[in-house]
Amino acid sequence: MKKSAVKVVLLCGGKGTRLREETAFKPKCLVEIGGKPILWHIMKIYSHFGFNNFVICLGYKGDMIRDYFQNYCLYNNDTTIEVAKKEIYFENRTSEDWNVTLAETGEETNTGGRIKKIEKYIDTAFFLATYGDGVADINISNLIKYHLENHKIATLTGLHPTSKYGILQIDNEGTVTYFKEKPTLKEWVSGGFFVFNKRIFNYLTESCILEREPFEHLVKDKELNVYKHEGFWGSMDTYKDLEYLNDVWQTQKKWKMW
């Protein structure tokens, strides 16, 4: 697929406190699904559609993300090392055609502030962005087409969430008349996978939370659209989510489009 100059901004600076079993030792985006960091899976989704230019917003344990990309070939290839010559040979040369800008955005910075801090790296009329902990079988080309056709500043991807609880219906005597374990809900939620016109930076400050004031102002100005995604989506917030995504990858690979 033809490469695009459009940048993909990945929010990878948060502490992931609800996944402390893993994030005590590494940033959440490096927690592995099927032996690869979830960050790798997200980048593979975008690169499948020709988007290979990434800006990664660093924060918590950002040096580990720097190390991952600096040694990407070492981590992803069989390697022969001639110690005396101090030379390294990669036997199978597995690599990705990615351009990666690692941008320090601060350990305590909120989501909107992280995007504001990388404004200098955006040199196209629009750019893409998403969280560093969610995957989906989303058609990025269709998402962008929808965004451009509607001429809004921002488009977010709307999803039907799965309830974390079993749903009950109860009659007046307290008898259960209906039960379904963890159904898909009718409500829509934001699942990331954003498209932003550069005018989004007018709504951002370096201390803002993207999902609060900026989105509230965009709604008021009627500049926020929703692209409805009916397919698979999964977010890695807790250890249980991690186990679920690993199971999905091992059995179905629902978001593997490459």
C-alpha cells in the first residue's frame, strides 16, 4: 500500500495503575500480547493501511520505549555476534518500514497536553491519534474517508462496550426473568482511533485532558463526529483485560489484518 505522510500520534505516557501487575516494571504499551508489545500491534494496524510515520508521546518509563526501538532489530531477529570484531549480524532481517519520533511529553501530563506538546511534528492538514492500549479490526481508510467527508475538526471512533457484569431483569416478586453474562451494550463509547484536523490544537493546552474541556468545546461548536465501528475492539486496562486479549490473539487474532 502507498505510504502516507500523515502522522499517527500514540499516547503512551500514562502510568497504567490498574494494571500494576505489569506496569510496575514497564510502560503499559510494552505489555505483551502474543509475545509482542501491544504498541507493536497498534502500529501494525496503522501500517497495514499505509501509515508508517509515528509520533510516540513518552512519559512513564519512557526510556524503556526508547530502548525498544533503538534495539528493535536485536529484539526481533535471530542474531549472530562476532565478539572479537564487535559486529552484529541479523539472520532473518525481520523489520518494519516505520519512522518513529519519540517525543518526551512528561510523566504527569494529561492526554490533551501530550498532543499539544507534539504540535511541532504535525505538518499535514490532519493527523491520526489513538491510545497506546487499545486494538481493533478497524478500517483506517474508511475512518479517514468519513472524517474528510464530514468536514469536522475531530472524529472519534464509537464502539459498543461489553458489560463487565451479568445483566438481570427481575419481576415484582424478585424472580429473575432474564439473565445474560456480559452482553454487548447498546450505548456508544469512545474507543480512541481519532482523526484530527490541525485546528484541534486551538482547543488544547499543555495541561488539559483531551476527553474533558477540548471535547466539550468541540461538541458545543458542533465540530466532533463519531465514526461507528461495529467490529472488534479491546482495551487493556486491567490484568483480566490482558488475559482476554491474549486469549483472543491466540485463538482468533481478530484485529490481525496484516
